[in-house]
Amino acid sequence: MAALVGAPARAADMPEYPDIEIPEVDYGLSGSFYLRGSAAGNLEWAREHISTTGCVCLPPTSPGYGYSVGAGFGYETGTGLRVDVTADYLQNSGLSNGVNTLHLRGGVALANAYYDFSFGGDALSGGWGAYVGAGLGGAYYQTHVTGVGAPADGHGFSPVVAGMAGVQYDMGTVVADVGYRVMYLPQISNNTPGASSFYLNDNTVHEVRGTLRYRFQ
């Protein structure tokens, strides 16, 4: 009986140890891959028109209008920096010097880098934000010119430099954005040996573009 009575007393005399708190493991910021799709309306302008026919070429007097659609694949680091590659189909008609009118279509491939700014305080807070970016790549195009003494149809390749900026809304898995993109093409030509050729120098394509990005999380 004495042993039974003494057991609770000895248990009560044992010291109490505080609970051990295990710190949470910080795995750092995690990135994610994403797919993207875009659609845009565009305006094209060129600074100078040159022809191999020896004409006194009139400068462009009215811009061309058109659209583009595209898709891409990218990766965002979780720190605000993201990169992607995009391919777009572009069409534009109406660039004119009052005599001839250009009809242009082709494909544009770009490697792009962006920085995202969140209005919530950090790159992962979701909600409204903004971004800026730049791209480098190339365009393969086909040309068709209408009007008096129009040159032959042709095709060519041009390097492309792009700049982007816009606003976006982060819904978690999906991010929607509306932005502006300008693309610079040093020269557009029909490149037709043995026939009259034209050269449009310092071309810019201005776009208002909507994009959806889908994250793989």
C-alpha cells in the first residue's frame, strides 16, 4: 500500500519541461513554369521608303493596321524576374505613301525577359501589378504591294528588338495582363533580284496586347 501511495507523489515531484518548438523550414522563393497566349491589335510605321527603280520615293503618309496572335512558354523565378520565348503570327495592311500600299504578314519569334512589380508589396502577393520587359529575335515576312507600278511580291527576314510594359492581375494559377509592345525592324524589303525592289527602313510595329498566363504549380 505504501508503494502505491508513494508513486503519485514521486510523479508529482518530476520537473516539467517546456515544449520544444521546431522552427519552420524556409525553403526560399519557388519559381514556376507557365504557358501563355496573346492577341493584339497593331499599327505599323516606317521612316523611309527606297526603291531600286530610281524613283523619287515619297515617304509613308499613312500607317498600316492589323493584328497578331501568339503563344509562348516561360519560367518565373518568384523574385519578380521571368523569362519566356514567344512565337506570333502578324498581319498588317495599309502602310502607304499615297501611291503604293503595303500588305505584310509573317511570323515573329522572340526571347524575352521581364520584371514584375506587385502593388501588394512583393512579387508573390498576387492581385494587381505591373511589368516591364525587353525581347530580341527575328521575323520572317511576306510582302504584297498594290498601286501604280507596284513592285513584285517578295519575302525576307529581319532582326527584331522589342520593348514591353503593362498592367496585370494575378489570380494564382492564371495571370491576365494588358500591355503595350513595340517592335523595331531595321528593314523590310521584297528582296527580288532582277526585278524592282523596295526597302522600308526603320520600321516600328506598335501593339496593344492582351495575354493570359497559366502556371504549372
